[in-house]
Amino acid sequence: VSFFSTSPELSNKARFEYFSRTIPSDLHQARAMVAIVKKLGWKYVSVVYEESNYGIKAFEELESLLGRNDICIAVKERLVKDSGEADERAYDGIVTRLLARPRARGVIVFGSDQEVAGVMAAAGRLGATRWFGWVGSDGWSERALVSAGNEAAVEGTISVQPQANPVRGFREYFLNLTVENNRRNPWFVEFWEDHFKCRYPGAARTPYNAQYESACSGREQLSADNIEFEAQLQFVTDAVLAFAVAIRDMHAELCGGRHGLCAAMRPASGAALLHFLRRARFTGLSGDEFRFDAAGDGPARYNILHYKQVARGEYRWLKVGRYLDGALELDMHGAHLVHAGESFKWESPRPPESVCSAECELGQAKQYVEGESCCWHCFNCTQYEIRSPLSETACVECPLGTLPDRRRVRCARVPELYLRPDSPAAIGAMVFSALGMLLTTLVAGIWFTRGDTPVVRASGRELSFVLLGGIMLCYLVTFALVFRPTNGLCAVQRFGTGFCFTVVYASLLTKTNRIARIFAASKHSALRPQFISPKSQLLICSALVSIQCIVCLATRSNTHCWQVVVVVVWQVVSPARAVHHYPSRADNMLVCDSYVDASYTIAFFYPVLLILTCTVNAVLTRKIPEAFNESKHIGRYLPTAYIPCLVNNAPNSPLTASPSPGFTMYTTCVIWLAFVPLYLGTANLVPLRVTSMAITISLSASVTLVCLFSPKLYIIVCRPERNVRASLMTGKWQVVGRAGGPGRRGAAGGAVCAALVGAAHAPIPCAPVPDLTPSTDLSTLNDTERMPFSDRHVQTEETALYPRLALPSEGLCLDARHLRELGARAEITL
């Protein structure tokens, strides 16, 4: 059992099976020194080690530990073991090479006191006393040989010393020893002679006492003033006690507690004794618990000492921490150092910085110097990059929708940008839509309560309600646009923006197409057209907006449900989703996906077809009575009706007869022409883009409502005396037209001719001229005008449109003056 051998090689039990020690291996000392280096924040250090088994083995462990902790070695220097073979130039060369790496100011020195003293003296000669920070091993820690005369160079050293506390009672025991009472120690006389520098009477002559001429008097006395005790005496007593405890335990187990040695211990087995020795546990004379570890070494307990200048010119080794079984406790500025100025050195409050390259700032990455693992250059990451969390040598770009935070250590999400319902723009759009909905409800109420009046019947009350429903949907779309986009709302927006206009255009197309067919048929045939009853008209309008896609695709005879087909197929193939759109790196817009690529325009494809068809009907019905000619207003409010706008503005166009619809046309065209550049130019302004879309749709609905219903509302509410059937027909259709050939005869002209043929009967008193106003509802016919057959359900009174007017039983009333005027003005042919 050794009390002072620390070489790591002795822990190899394959070679040294029976070797044990009470002092820890230098492996633990190397680990403690690396822990100190890490605590000081050093990343780039030099190592000076002794060229002996003690230093070489320790350096091998140091090199491995430093590498595992990402600490680089700048300079590696060996110290010659025999100081007599090294002169000052050798030590000066070591210090010069250390100074050649100015960034490596931390130096680990693993050696003995004699060699380390030469290094410290060389540091003083080269003026580097305050440049280095030393971390020392126990071989020169707290040794006067090193510090004497080199205090300035040694100042600030942090060293590792195996923990050893005073042995209880040993001081008093040793100070009372003399040659006379310590005869059992044959070397004590030599110690006495060397300590008091005299020859003890009767002692043998040796090479060591030959120089002493005076004889010892016997009155010499050991005292605390003339003797200094070894600090590591604890390991000696622990070694003795380890044997004592092992033999005691072995005797108790093998001999059963009997006094003296039993047969089992004659002789004692070395293997058995080793077994009990490694199991020994006891409290030593120093008060510390002791046990061997698995390698037969003593506990890894170290004191951390700091060599400080506690007063001007006064230096002392101070305990500043400890290392226990792998845990470092270090307090460089504890309360016990208040008197020492709480500084690393007298003029340096902090340990020197020992790094090859300073850590890069936030937002910077490293570029290592070739061949160096601790030296690098820092380069800045770009505006939208941070240093990679996986590699300190690379920058990574933040994903779209994120930006580097202030510290540039992570990518922070950019706040979502969308039109919020509580914003002024959204509130304005919703208020405008709400007013429109209120006005639409008011018009629908008037149409419902005054449904039996001629004006309402002439406008087609069933299709008018469908038209009002489409206008209401236009206003409701605003609320789907201004709220936070979700998958559901995006689907509503995609479908609703086209569907609401489809309802409006489908009802208008049905109405204008019916009127065009009626008036066109009256010129060529006495037979009334098919599918002109209210029920038929509602079915046709429903087909235009129908969701019965299978029927539409199967029959292929009706293309009026293409809008629903397109939108439904579109929704199945590419479902509407709320997505984040990034027009720039600093933007994170929450929008519906159809607005990113403008694919929402697909929803307007079918309404455009309806617009073109309505335009054709507008041209065909331009000369019919204005009370029935609502088609002329189409081009004045449709959002994409460029062709109607051009047609209705053509020179000498009959459709421009009414100045009010023309003003409406110009207003709507300006609205939508202004919307297109506004929408395309606000790609980065989502609130403005959505608001402009909502307001434009609401404005279109408002123009439709005002243009088509305000004239009729004026008659119904303000001029009820004009709400009669006679006022709905212009003079052109109430009397026969001017002469101009057979092609100029209309439906009313045919009716007049039929009346003239009926004049062959005896004249009867004239009755009032029958009202020939075309009716849009069956209810406009009086009881005598109703036909007994079921197919009489037509909206336009046939007696007003076809030359088969029913004759009264008593004949027709003929006005002679009127007949003479007709004969003079026109040639009547049958």
C-alpha cells in the first residue's frame, strides 16, 4: 500500500494486481485540472509537462480530456527531469515558445518543483510575469522552492493538491520524541543530526554527519518553530490503518475471534489479505472516511489552492475550492478572500482570457482556420438568416413567414396579416352591406304587398323575387370576405362571389329571353311560344343556377348549370383553403388560396357567358315597350359587362333613350374599371384588397337594385295614379304603326287588323278601347279574358300580342272617324 505513488500506470491491475494506494491517481488530478480550465473559460491552452512517467502519463490523460471538452492545445513543451541538465537558455526557450502564441495565456504545468522553478525564473527574466495564468499539479503546488524569488511570476497560480487534513495527536507525539525515547527507529538519529546540525554521541560516522564538528548536547528539543510537518501525512496513517483493519477483519472471519493466529492464517494468504484490504472501510485519524475504489486507489479528493498577494509584497497559498469525486467547487471571490482584494492577481481582477478566437456574436457563423479546431473567423449571416442550430459553421435561412428575432438566434413567426372585422375598413364595408340588405328587404316587402298591381305584374313578380334574392346574396358575400379566412369561409367566398351574380343574371336572362321570344313570335305566327308561363320561367331560371350537375351533364340540352358544375368540380379537384401568402419576406398574409393566383376569376366565367347572352337579348328587344324592356339596363350594372357598355353607348342606339340608366352604366363601368388596377396594385395590402372587393360587389348590387327597381318604386309609392295597365304601353303599341310595308306590322298592328275585319257586322255603340297592355302575370287578365283551357297560363296577354283577338258576341265597336284616319295613314293588308 503506497501513500505517495500517483502514476496512472499503477492502476493497471493486469500488471500490478497487488498494488494499492491511499492517495488518488494522477488521472483524477488531470480531470480536476481540466475542470478548472473549463471553469475559467479557457479554450486555447498550452501544456508543459515533465519528461518522466509522472509527467508523460499525466499529459496523455490531459490531452485526451482536453480534446473531449473542445479545448485546444496551442503549445506542448517537455521539461527535462534532471534540472542539472537544463540551463537557463532551455527554460528561456520554453517561455519564448509559449509567448509565440499570445492568445494562449493559460498554461497547464505538470511537473516537479525543481523543473517548474526554472520555468518561473525564465518568465521573470523575459518580462512575462503578468502575462500567463498557471494551473499546476501537486508536484510543485505549495512548494517554497518554486515560489521563493519568483513570487511575481507564480502569482495567480491555481494548483491541485490531494486533500489531507492534520492527523489527530501526531504533532504532540512527534514534538516529544528524542533519540533516547525513540530507539525503535534506526533512522531517527540521522534525522536528529541533520535537523540540529550536530553529531550525536556514539552515532556511526556517515557521509552526511562527517561535516558536523559540534556534538549534540542532548538538550535539543523539537518545536513548532523549528520543524514543519508534511501536509500529506494523512495518506501515511491511512495506509497503516488500512492494513490494520484488513488484518482485523481477516482474523475475525478466518479465526472466529480467537486470540492469536489460527491455522487458517498460518501462513496468511496474500490473495485473502488483498481481498480484505480492498474491502477495508474506516474513519482515519484525520476524521475523513476512507475506502479503496475499484482500481485500488484512494478517494479522489483534492484541495484547490490559489497563490495570491494578500498584501503588498505578501504572498500566500489560499484554499479556494475542492474537487470531490468528479465535482468541482471553486470560489475565487469568497468571503475568506475579502482581505486579498477579491482579485485573480493584485492588479488583475479577472483571470486572463485564453481563447484562440472570441465567440462569434449573435447572427454570426464560424469559418475555421485550416488545421485549427479552436481558431476561426466570424462572418455575418444575411438579413433573413440565423446561425444553424445544428452547425455553428453555417447560416440557415428562416422559412417563409418567419424572420430572425432581435437576438438572431431563432426564427420568429411574422404576425398574420388579414382584414380584421373590427377594423374601420371592415366596419365600413359591413355597414354598407347592411344598409343594402335593409333596402333590399324593403323593396321585397313592397313587391310582396303590391303584387297585384300592374307595375309589379308587368315586371314579372316571380323573377323579381329571384333577382332580389341574388342582390341579397351579393350583400351577404361581404360578410364572408371581411372575417378571418378559414377553409369554410374560403369555400363560401369561392362559390358565393360567382353564384350571387349568377342568380341575378339568370333571372334577367330568363325575363329578357321570354320577352324577346314573345315579341319575335308575334311577327311571324299566331301561335304563342312555348315555356312562357310563370312556372316554366321559374324552372328555366332554376336550371341556370341549378346544382343538379348530373342532369345537366346527362341531358346536355341545357348548359345553364355550368356555373355550379365548374365551381363544384373546382372545389373537388382543388378544395378551397386558407393559406399563408408571402409576397415578400417581411409579409405573412392569411388569405384564401384562390386569391394568391387569381384563380377566383374562374367563378366569374359562367356569369360572363350570361352577360353576353343578356347583351344579345338587349339588342333584340331594344324596340319593345320600355315598361317591359329591362334588358336595356343590363349593361349599366354588370361588373364585367364591357360589351353591353359599348353597345349601350353606341351612337343612335335605342337603348340610350333613358338618361338615368345611362348614368348608372357609366357609374358601374367606372367602379369596376377602377377596381381592377386597385386590386392588382394592392397585392401587399390585404385589408385594402379585400375591402375593395367587398365594396365593389356591394356597389354592383346597389346599382342593380336602384336601376331596376327605383322607377317602379317611384310609380308604386309616389305616383299610384300611373300604376294602371294603360300607362305601361307606349303610343306606338297602342295604335297601329305608320305605313312602311308588311314588315313593320307588330303584334298590336295585327290586333287592330283583326278588329277591322270584325266591322262587317252591324255597328254597335262604341265601348272603351280595350286595354292592350301585355301582362306578365295571369292575374292581370279579367274574368272575361280568361280562357277555359289549362294552357292559358301565360304572363303576356295574348289578345294584345297576337292577331287572334277574341270577338264579343255582339261584334266590334267601329269608330268611323278613327277608321278614316287609319285608311289614310296606312295600307292594311290581311
